[in-house]
Amino acid sequence: MSVKAGSIPAAYWELTKPRLSFLSVLTALAGYFCSNPSAHTDSRVLVSLAIGTALAAGACGALNMWMESTADARMERTKNRPIPAGLISPNLALIFGIFLLILGVSLVWLGANPLAGSLTAATAVSYLLFYTPLKKRTSWCTLVGSLPGALPPIIGTAAKLGNTIDDMGWLLFALLFFWQVPHFMALAVMCREDYARGGFKVATVEDPSGKSAAIWSSVFIIPMLAVAGIIAFKFFSNPWTSPFVWVSLLSGAVFLKLAVNFANPQKRALAAKPFFLASILYLPVVLLTLTLNRLF
């Protein structure tokens, strides 16, 4: 994604990685609504959670771009981002990111509760201080990065339940944790040369054949689908009449079929893009269906 030269507001918007920020908000809200759906919805808490999560996620995007601006300038996919494109100076990006982070964590902490606020801060710390530096050191960075990416649902659960996390929150955490590995491995195959230029030691840079990326995907997609099944049979008294069961089964079957293609060395290069797109669609479809099914 790139912004038009001179469009400073659009550059700051892009600095927040809005699509990733939206996903964080979506998963936090899924945690909020799916945990004890019969409980009262506090509008103040809900608004604080949504806006605070969006601000904190945007802060992580901005600070990540600040930390990786040199690498971004070397990569085709990211060379037009606001900092390497010269639209925003590194110092302003740093100040902007810190401001958003303080505001976002404070809003969740004060508007929801300290546990939700602490988890929001932990998400940012683990993403920026652990995952981001590890991307240039080891391919295990993907596993580390899956932790902060999986935290938003339990932030939502903590906000709803008041300083506690229930089984639904932990299962949504597990679903996101497992989902992120095949999602990223597909991207790693598609952008292998770009990641190499940026100096990132992702799986496909250390193993250009993509075999290790395919193994990682296969290892993680099975428990991801299992978690969806556990949610279906644990939280729905008659699961076979539940829309969530059928949507998760169908979308999971499609995702699994593409994973099998991705594991095939002869099909991997062509399968990477549809596998990646399927991963993008899978999560919001499953989470939105689950949320609506729990509420209604």
C-alpha cells in the first residue's frame, strides 16, 4: 500500500497499519461479545475497548514502521510507506506512535479495567520488543509474533467479565495463535525475495524451497481447526443446528484443501496466494458467525 505524495493525513493513517488494526479490534470485540453473551453490555466499556484497542494497535503499526524504516526502504512491498517515502520523519513517527500507545492503553485501563489495560500493554511490548527485533535474528520470530497477535480476544474477555478470563477467551486466543502461522507462511512464500532484501530471517529466507514454511503451516492448521470444533461442541447445546458449526466446517475444509496444495512442492508457488487470501477471509468469517450465533 502507498499514499499519494503530499497527503500527510493519509500518511499518518497508513502509519497505523489500518487493516491490521481493524483485525485487532474485530478479535477484541469477538472476545467481548462471545464471553458470557447473556451478561449486560456496558456501552462505556465497549466504546473504551474498541477505541483503545484501535489506538494501541495503530501505535504498534507506527512504532513498527519506525523500527523497520531502513528495511522497508529496501523492500518493494514497503518502500512507499510513509517513512521511507519521506512523507513523515522518523522522529514524528516515533512521537505519534508513543502518543497513540499511551492513549490506547490508558483508555482500555480506565474505561474497562486494569487487567484489560495490562493485556493491551503486554500486547504492544511483546510485539515491539520481542517479535520485531527477532525478525532479523531467527525464523522462530513467527511463533513469538503469534502471541501478541492472539491477545486481543482475551483483552475483550477481560473487559467484559471484569478482571477475569473464561474458557471462551482462551479458546479464541488459541484459535488466533494457530491461525497466524499458516497465514504468515503463505505471505513468506509470496514475498521471499523481499524479506531477504530487508534482512528478515523468516522461514522462506532460511529455506528458499518453502518446505519448512509448508511444514509449519500443516502443523498449525490442524489444531486451529480442532479449536474451532471444540468451541462448537462446548458452547452450543445442539451444535449441528448452529450456523457457526457449518460455516466453520465449510471454511475450514477450504482452508485445509489449500494447505494441502501449499504443502505440495509442485503447487506451492501457485497455491501461496489463494492460501493467503483464504487465511484473510477465514478469520473474520468464522469470528463474525460465532459472535452472531452467540448473541442471537
